[in-house]
Amino acid sequence: MSSFMGAVQYVDEHHELIKSEFAVRMERAINDLCEINLADSIEQQRTKISEILHHNILSKLRELLGFVLENKEKVCVLIDNLDKSWIRGTEINLLSDFLFALLSVSKAVSDDFLKQRNKLKPVRLSLIIFIRSDIFSYIMKEARERDKLIHRRLEWTDPLLLQRVIEERFLEASDRILVNDQVWGTFFTETIDGVPTKDYLVSRVIPRPRDTIYLCRSALAHAVNHGHARIDEVDVRQAEKEYSQYVFNSVEAETSAQLEHLEELLYEFVGANEIVTREQIETYLKKVSIPVETTQYAINLLCEATFLGLEVDQGRFEYIYDEHRDEVIRALARKLTESSGHERYSINVPFRTYLEIKESRN
């Protein structure tokens, strides 16, 4: 307890440096770094940089953290919400470099805490950084030595995993004693369009937990508001409309920073057929004043955002949900285009309701 209180007291005494907003602390560090003599050798500059950043506050804080955390079996530091600055009008390339540097140094921070030297106690620390998939893809394309990053992409392409998310949510919220399989018959209508409800729900969303949860919450709200004993087909239909607009807004927000006039481009798809050709997309680009030389970049962006799927076989389209299949999907699409002479894409199911896309009945 004395070590803990000592750490708290130290933080309180230096609250202006430690508790200030990140931007304030960063500005202070940059101002200090600007005092470095550029005439010095690289080794001398690196030594001074280390002294400026670590010699005073950070070194003492690291020492105190060692005393507080040394007996912990595991210490995890989670970093999230890094997408808040990834918005239209920002210096995306500069921000990409900054985030890449953060990802690159995470392993070094963990390794440094594990070392024992002088007054520093070893701490079994893991630094976990969550970053949006589209941002991570952009960083990986622009960064050098990307192969050195230790990362793992969270994949949810298995429908059973998303169905389990729904089951666990309802089991947690219910006061009944149920097993997973009983959730569907208890809380949902059996089928929608002749398809088992649990299969239908996961087929209408981008395969991510937050999307599945959004759709189910919306359907549940409609069922409660209309006094239904369980979630009926009409409740799911209404929820689909809300979810479709939600996912459209999400994609627009996530991609607009990477291409000017992206929002106007997305609205050009309103009322289109679910299958669109490259020529149609080029027409949309022209209407919203996006240069024709950026056509492939725009198409790649929409595919990576899972708004468009690529035709990989006659009448069969795949969406880039899994980074490990990215190059395979693109190669299959390219070969099909070469053999057929046509380049076609499919607008993903979740966007169709909001954009009033005409679906094929075949």
C-alpha cells in the first residue's frame, strides 16, 4: 500500500505534466526537443532525446510503477479510440506515420518493462492497441518495414460466432434458465423469408459483433414498442431499415477522409441495381467531380470498406472481410474480367435497404 500511495502522491505533485491532455504534453516535449543542437552527432542527438523524454518524470514514474505492479501476474494496458482524429480534412499521411510509430514501439515498451535493472522492478506488461480495420489497412499500405509489426486482425466471418454473440447477450439479459439453442425459439420468430432467423440475421449485416448487436437491439426495441411477445418478422424488417442507414453512415465516416466527395459518390448508387459495372461507377465518379485517374483508387476504397464486392466467378461475388483472402479475391476477379471482358461489382446487402437498391430475383 505504501508503494501505491507513493505513486499516487508523485502523480499529484506532478499533475500538470502527467494529467495534462496528450496534445499539451506532446507540445512540451517537442519544444524541448527543438533545443537539441543539430551539429551534434546522431549518437549524441539520440542520447539527448532519451534524456529529455525519460530522464526526469518518466524515469521516476517507471520506478514507482515497478514497485506497485511487480507482483501482478499480468498487467494489460488497452489503447482504444485512436480513430477519433481520423476525419476529413486532417493530415492523414502524417497521422498514419504517427500511428505506425505507436504500433511499432508497443513491443519495445513491453520488453522494457520486463527488464530488471538498478531500481526498476520487472513488470509483466502487455500493451494492446485497438485500431479500426480500415485505418490499419491504410497504415500498412503506406508504412515501411510493415512486416515487423506484431498484430492480429479480429475476424468474425464464421456465422456461428456472431450467432453465439446474440445468444450470450440474450442469456445474460434474461432471468430465465435457458441454454444457447433455446434463445431463438424463445425470443425470435422461427423463420424470415423461409430462412431460419439466426441465419437470416447474420446474413444481413457486416460480420462484426457491433453490427449484429445493433440489428438485434433495434428489432427488440420495435417488438417491445408494439407489444409483441417475441421478435417477429415485421420487427426485423424495421430494424433492417435503421441498421442500413447506420452502416451507411459508418462507412461514409470511415472512408471520407481518404477521398474527397466520397459521400456524394455513395449517394450516386441510390436506386441502382445490386450489380454495377465499372463503367457505371466511372459515370458516378464523373458526376461528383472525382478525377477519372483516381477511379481504381476509389473502387479499391469501396471494396475495402465492404461496400462493394468483387465478382470472382460468373454471378458469384466476394467481399473483403478477411485480409488473408484479399489478394486471392482480387486475383480471381482480375482473371474473370480478362476472360469475360466485363468488370462487375455487387453492392453489399446491408446498404441496399437505405439506398433502395434493386435486388435481383434470380
